[in-house]
Amino acid sequence: MKKEETILIRQGLVIDGTGEKGEISDIRIEGDSIVEVKPDIPVNGSKIVEAKGKIVRPGTIDIHHHADLNLKNMPLCEPSIHQGMTTLVTNQCGLGIFPSDKSSGAYDEYVQKGFGGAETVYEDLDQFREDMEKTGISSNIIPYIAQGNIRACEIGLEERVATTEEMENMKTRVRTLMGQGAWGLSSGLVYPTGSNTPTDELIEMARVVAEYDGVYTSHVRNEGGEIMKKGWGEFKEICQKSEIRGHYSHISVISGQAKKTTQKLIKEFKKARNEENLQITADASGCGDTGTTSLAMILLRDWVFDDFKRNLSDPKTRKKIINEIYEKLYQMFFADAPWYLRSLRASPALLKKLIFTALSKKVFVREASNHPETRGKMLNVVFAELYPGKNIANALLDFLLEEDGNVLIGIFHKDVWGSVIPLISQDFVCFSTDGIFNPGNTSPGTYQKNVEQFIDLVRDGLTNPKGEQVKTFSPEEAIYKMTGFPAEILKLKDRGLIKPGYKADLVVFDMDELKCNATDSDPKQHPSGIDYVFVNGEPVINQGIHSGATPGRVLLHNPS
């Protein structure tokens, strides 16, 4: 098919992204837009795509993705486009490839270490957009402003409060980027430099974003033992005081008390929306795959990255680092533990051993380029093989040192029926994948999460604790949560629905043939069952094969 041809998608079950029941219909595409949606549209010379017996839906708008970190190296966006993900919302968790300047060099390097990102960074959104237009990309990109980058440009990796002048400079940077078309501000408050950013700084920057009707989205400071105070509580305070539309990233509760705490979180979220009139939403990535994050970035403080090799080699600083990791893990995962475990704070050596042991038994290696034999293994197994006789804390630092900080991990931590399903079922929660493009080993979810969600939550269902197979959503409900609803959250006016005048970002798939093929040992396998994916009217996936087309655009925010 050529882009200039008129395309007619015939006799598919059109599920339009509104949540309403699907109907058999035709769709005519001219240029980059949908021009007709109705039964029995005359062919009139159009190129025909037969969709009888298949579902036609809007392309997925993945509201939380880290594609930007390697988009320069992977412009065909194969991991996401093969799932029907036509728009990726990037620069998430306060981490991104812009803005960058000479003051942020150490920060840029540590983001590259932590997530295996590309070496190319950009001064601002304009420079990023121009390079992507020149390179050519297969998916649309919606860029946020990465708060960690903003702080690093002004303060570097210093762990301190910003001066009045620095705060004004950061606000000016935010205002410039919003003026260039950014959609909002993202923060990642478990990662440097977000982990050192006071709440007041975030409020000040969010107020600037609110002037442009942008969104504040956050990977909150605590998702575990202190989630209600340091996670949800801080998020709510920022949204209230800055009067901004807020979005809670990959909402989850990582705790031994997950079921109870989840119900508290849902109650407080609903109260804030319905009684206090806060404009807040959330996303969740669903079940199955454990996701991917950086071992170094989630555990180490900013100052460690300033001279990474020396700090991890020096016995004195190693002791300090181990104590800081212990405190961080305690606050994240043990603060709401039963009293008899919390009482062990009086015996720090014993509690430290318990915490590091627990970490090593719940975390497994996804990517470690200098030790590829560790992929898929739990940390306790890795440490026993590589560093026999060493305690877990010191083995952990040795491993990070030998890998120069570039270790990607998965974590077994989610209570599916006590927390994940109750959260993703809420009417304020849309779907996301939290995918990350990585040329090395990666999470299977990067290649199939969106399809996996449809299989687990719609077609097949999941087995609950009673042994019953439960389907959480109808096809129409699930498609709304991955298309129309994200568009509403973003105030994206011409995507996310199938209707005349909207951009032709469309997916044709066979629900019965959907299959996830990626595994932890072989994660770079595309799913089956996705026949066509159109981006801006051009078929990027054509009969299941990537056409090489790059019709994607960097979409800019234009406040009404």
C-alpha cells in the first residue's frame, strides 16, 4: 500500500474507543485521517483491507513509556508497534533525553548507566523534535518534561535545596519547554534527582505547567510501607496546591499489607476526585510480567554517581552506601510490616541482614552486559555464584561496580487479586505498559504487555484464589482504557477514537489468534494476531510484518 492511496477497511467489528458496544462497519482513510465510518462504503478505487471476523480499534495510547531513552537507536519502534501501540507518552519518571546542558553531564551519564539509554541527548524539545523528524519514527511520541533533567541542568547531582535564583531558573526552563509543546511535567521521586527534590520545589514547577493546562505525572516517592503519606499524600498535596491536573504513574502497592492498603488508597483517591474536585487519574500495567527498572538508580543516592567507581571501591564510602540502601529499603518495604519485624530496628545488624536477604530473593537480573550468564537469575543465586563467601550487601556493590551501574532488574512484588485487579478496575485508571526500548536484554512486557493485558483481562481471564476463571473487562471496556480514556486524560483531541476527522491510528487484529510469544529467556519476540497497524493513515504493520514506514510524529501540546 502506498500512503497516497485511499484505504477502505471492510466489515470489521469496529470498537471505537468510547466504551460503547462495537458494530460491524467499514472505515475509509484518506491521507492521515479517517473520513467515513459506516456500513457498506463504496469501494470507489480504494485499496481494500478485509477485516471480516476481526476487530478494528484505535491505536493504543500508552500513557507511560520510556521509548525516548533509546528512540534514536530504535526508531522503528518495533517492540511497541507490533502490539498496536501507535502513540507513546515519554520522558517519564522524571528521566529523559531532554533537557540537557553542560551542567547535567554527570546526570545524563548516570541515566545511561542505569537504563542503558542512548548517548544522544537534547538541549530542549525543539532540538529533539527536529532530530526525530529527520530520523523518522514509526510511532507518535507525546513528550513530557523530565523533572530530574530540569534539576540536573541547574544543580547537577548536588543533594540540597535549590536557591531562590535556581528555583526561578528551573521554572523558566519549564515555561520554555511548555511553550515548545511539552504536555506536562513528570517526576520520579525514587530516582535521583527526584529523590532529593523537596515537595515545595515540585509544587512551584507544577504551577508553571498548570498555566499551560498541562499534566503533572509522578512515580511517587513511596509505593510500599509509607505509600499513604509519602506516596499518595505528597502527590495529592502537589496537585492541590498547584491546581494542576494530576496523573499517578503505574499505580501499585508494594507491601505485605497490599490488600488492606489498596482499599485505603482507592477510598482516598475517590474522595479527592468526588468530594474535593481534584482532577486526578492514574494508570496501571496489569498482571503477569514484573516490569523492568534500574538496580542502581532505585537503590543509590545522587552523590554515588558523581564518582561512581571510586565511591563503590572505597571501603569507607561502601559502608555509607550500604547503610543508605538499608534505610531506603526499610522505608519502602518494612515501614508497615508487622510490629515484631519493626521491633528489630533495635537490632540493626539482624534487620539489615533480613532486608538484604529479602531483596536478593525477590529481584532477578534482566540485563548485565558484563555477566550475561546472570540473566534470569535471582540476585541471591547470582551473588552465590560470582562472590562466594561475601555477604549480600557487599556482593551487591561488587556486582554494580563490575557492571558500571548498568543492571536492569525485574521484581516479584505484586498482589494480583488483592491489589492489581482492584486498582486497574477503577474508573479513574487507564492501561499502561511502562515499556523501555533496550538493545540488550529486556522485559517480555516491552514486547507484549498491551496484548497480554487483553488476553488476561478480556479474552481468557485469570484464575482467582477460588480457582475461578475471571474476565475483568469486556473488549469495549478494555479498549476504552487503552485508547479513548488516555486521550481524555491528555486532552488529545484528534486521536483515541474511530470517528470522521480523527487521525487514522488504527489496529486490525484477530482476538482468537492473539498470543504472547516473549519469555524471560527470550524476550524479544513479537506477539501474534496483530494483522495491521496504521499510524497517521500509513500501514506500519502490514499483514503482521513491519513495512519499514516511519509516519510517526512528535505531537505537541496546544492548550485550549
